[in-house]
Amino acid sequence: MKLLATDFESLPTVPQHIHKSNRSDIYFKQDNTFKVPKATVKGRILTNDLGYPNDPNTSVFVQLWLNLLKEHINELSYLAEMAYLSSSISDEN
């Protein structure tokens, strides 16, 4: 028999910051509704070697690279979607 929670004040409503380093931040928030693990992973590649985003040629190269990366991980992305996971890749200037 499962007991219903009665102390709703103790349940966190926002993710808790549990780790910080110079390269990453890790947050945790329990999914109390469905009892399934959740994760959000964000990565960032920073470069200004080729004048991105100011150079039009470099901007086209970045879009081409992103499209190739999406195509490369297409099969893995499909499997993730079947497990109700989502992903996105974009360039944020």
C-alpha cells in the first residue's frame, strides 16, 4: 500500500543546485509524480577562431556542421524519442 504525502512544504519546487565547478553546474529535482528519472544535459562549444558569427562564410559552415551532426545522431535521437526523451541542437549566437 502506498501512502500519500501529507507534508507538501518539504517537496522542492525548483531544482536544487548540488554541484558546481568551473566547467559544469549540476541540479537535481525529484519527479514525485511519475517516479521516473529525468535529466537535462546542456553542452556548449564556444569558438571565435573563424570570426563566427560575424563572418557569413563561417555562419554557413556552422549551419552545415549542425545539420551533419543532427544527421549523424538521427538514429539515436529516434530511439530517445521512443522512450519519451527529447533533444535539440542549435546555435545560439
